[in-house]
Amino acid sequence: MPPSTHTVTNQAPPLVDYDVFSADPALAEGVARHIAPERAGEARAELAALGKVAGSAQAQEWGRQANDYPPVLRTHDRYGHRIDEVDFHPAWHRLMEHAVAAGLTDAWSRPDGQLRRTAGFYVWSQVEAGHSCPVSMSHAAVPALRKEPELAAEWEPRLSSHTYDYGLDRPAGAKLGAIAGMGMTEKQGGSDVRANTTEAVPLTGEGAGEGEYTLLGHKWFCSAPMSDVFLVLAQAPGGLTCFLVPRVLPDGTRNTFRIQRLKDKLGNRSNASSEVEFDGTTWARRVGEEGRGVATIIEMVAATRLDCVTGSAALMRQAVAQATHHTAHRSAFGKRLIEQPLMRNVLADMALESEAATTLTLRLAAAYDSAAGEGEQAAADRAFLRLALPTAKYWVTKRGVPLAGEALECLGGNGYVEESPMPRLLRESPLNSLWEGSGNVQALDVLRALQRSPESLNAFLTEIGQAHGADHRLDAATKDVFSQLADLDGIESRARRLVERMALVLQGSLLVRFAPTAVSDAFCASRLGGDWGAAFGTLPSGLDLEAIVERALPVA
């Protein structure tokens, strides 16, 4: 018989069976930096346990299956009854079970809750990003519901439960936990939610309760339609108002919630994004005052924006982990790829982007915890978030697309085939920049904060100023931001340039204060000093690239 030619050599093993949390120094160090010392050990153990599950071959397989077998809409049962249900692959439910059990919908009531939950969300999102959508919305619904103490008392324990209890066979009050979705945008409005046309009519007459309405209209994007409850915006007699819409009514009957179709999306395929209609009998309860819908929902939007930043940072981290792992095991021209000078430049450049995003994400989460308290620091962090959050949302979410593409290229053809996790990362990478307001919305929100909340600029500059004098390139870039802020002519058309610079200066100040010198020096030289090209892999000479890459390499 002729000899076999099918001998597999020079291939990287799958990146599995490692601790996603502990193998990420930027993440582990950031949590330790911001958390109260008395809770550091508990948080580290909790996150490392989640990290080991996230890095397991089983969890990675769940992520693959959830995307290979996307949700399926069933509008009617076999007898012709309207049911409006979505079927998910069992892998989706396994992912949701672990996310909920890890407390990723429970942050608002425990000490350091935002930091711990953000770090966990960052870890678990690296398994699969689609199911992170209902996890995020369940978490973010709580501050909006607190506008109505009665509703909060009813729903907050359900949404913050650590038990995933799926199905529409029972009202939420009979379940061990609940999941929330939301429906804001409509065909004609998009980001302009004030253009919504869905109508809310107050219920009157015998048996009608305070704050009860019926809804008539549609939602162009309604995420996670099998959730137990939704927050939606509709036009009440007093103007645009926020409403709570349960899928199952307290008496066990189904609320009218017509799912027209599921969106066929570029990525995020495991998550059922839908178009829904309310037929005039859809029952809802008002959340907040009539006409105050945007003000009521704004804290939910802020929380989901932080999750957009976190999700993009997680995606970048996983892309860098895959690229460094692959190049550490594959050889070409007599050396491992990771040892080749040009490849090392590419890997180090991506690692800088990833660490800057991670460090900023954790600072925002810590500010959320602080902002919930009292005193000067709490007030300062509330002001800081008003400006820093849309700035971070604008910049970090935009960096995912080029980084994911570059990381895929590091794997070559092995990264371009669907068996690799890289295509899913690349398809997922634009989403967080779209969700909860695209780039222009974020940039204009920064301008709005600058104009209406001067204290937010003071807090932002105070944060940056903590690194003053530590790096001359950072100081020069900060001065440039001052100059741009002083020139208000044509500020709207220059908003993206300004916000980008603000984000880079904020990231640079955090890295100068907290990251190893090799990391902060390379970041300041490239992003702030101008010695950088338009593509990854264009870092200047004289930097400690080996130390940067070694820090980014996951230890399986």
C-alpha cells in the first residue's frame, strides 16, 4: 500500500480548558485594583470558577451549537392556534443557565456589584455573545423599574434571581426567575424614539387598575421575544411614556404579543431579534410618569451601553487570545510565528488595544458602584460617567471590527473557515457599535454632556489629570483636547475626532497609572505620540514588544 500523506503537523491545538479570567492579567489586576480588599478573595474565586467553565471545551461547544442552530419562530401550533413562540437549541439554555447562575443579572444590590458583574459578563461573553443580550437587558431593566417602587418590588427579585426558569407556561410570579427584553425602535424612527407611533390608551371602567393601559402599534427591533417581560416606549395621552409588558398575564393567560418575524442578522445569530405588533388589547403597566419615557428609560440605556463597551472589550480579548495562542504553536521559516518580528508587532499592537479597552471598562464599572453611594466621590463619579460612558461606547465598540479582522488574519486560512471561532467573532464585532445608539448618537451625546453638564467635563479632566506629568506624550495629547474643546466652530462636524481623542487620552491616563511600563509606553508612543500607522502592526521601534505579547498570551 502507498504511504499515507494525511499526517497533521504544525497545527495549533484548540484554545480550550483554560481559565479565561486568571489568564487575562489586565482583567484580574483591574478587578483587584478596584474592589474592596475585604471582598477581593471572594470575587477572585468566583470569577476564576466562571473563567474555568468559560474556557472549557464544553462551553465552547455550546457557543458553537447555539450559532449553528439559530432560533426558529413558531407563530401557530399544529391546530392553528396563535402561539408566537421561539424555539432555541438546548445549548442556548445551557449558556443562559450559567450566565444567570453566575449573577450576571444581579448587580444592583450587592457591594461592588457592578464591578463583579461586569468582570463576569466580560468573561462569559467570550464563550458566546448572542445570549448576552437578554442577560444585559434583564440586568439593565432594574433602574428603570425603580421609578415605580411597586413594580420594582414585584419584578426586581425575579430579574436578579440566580435561577434560569424558561418558558411561557406560567406567569412570572410562579417562576423561580425571570428574563427581560425591550422594544424601543420603530420603522420610521430608529434612534429617534420620540418619533414612535405606538399608542397607549389608559384602561378605564370597573376593574381597571392604576397605571394600566392597552397598546396598539409595532416595534421594528424587539430583542429576546421569549423573555418574561419587556420595557417598551409608547405614546400615551401625556406624551412618550415607558411601559412594562409581560408575555404572560398574572392570571396565566398569554398577553397579545404578535411576533411577525425574526431578523436574519449578520452576526449575533443565536439571539432572536424580532419584529412584534401590539393589537390594541396588549396589556401594559406604566413605568414612571406620562411623557417622561426617555427620562425613565435612560438609566437602562446607560447600563446597556456599559455592556456594549464590556462586550466589545471581551470580543477583542478573545480575538487576541486566539491569535497569540495560534502563533505560539505554529511555525514558519524556522521560527514560531510569535517570534517573528513583524508578527510580534501585530500581536503587541492588538494586545495594546485590548488592554486599553479592558482597563477602561473596569474603571467605568467601578464608577458605577461608587456613583450609587453618597458624598463627593459618588457625585464626581456620576459626573464622570455622564461623559466617559458615551465616549467609551463610541470608541471601544468601533475598535472591535478592525481588531477582529486582523486577529483572523493571524490565523490565516485556519481562521477563515467556519470551524474556527474567528468568523463568529468577526461577524459579531460591529453589533455593539450599533446597539444602544450608533457612533453619531454617542458623539452627539458627548457634545450634549459638554454643553449641559459642565461638572462632567471637570470630572473627566480630573480623572485624566491624575496621570499628569507621567508621560510627555499624554500631557501633549491632553493639551490638544483642551484646544479642541476651546474651538466651538463647527464642533458638531468634528465631534467624532474630538470624542476619539478624548477616549484615547482617557485610556492613556489609565494605562500610565496602572499598566506595566511596556504597555503604557507603547500605547502613548503610538496612539498619543502619533508614531503609528493606519493598520495594526505599525508600532515604532524601541518598544518592549515581547513583554506586551507575553502578557497577552493565554496560558491554557
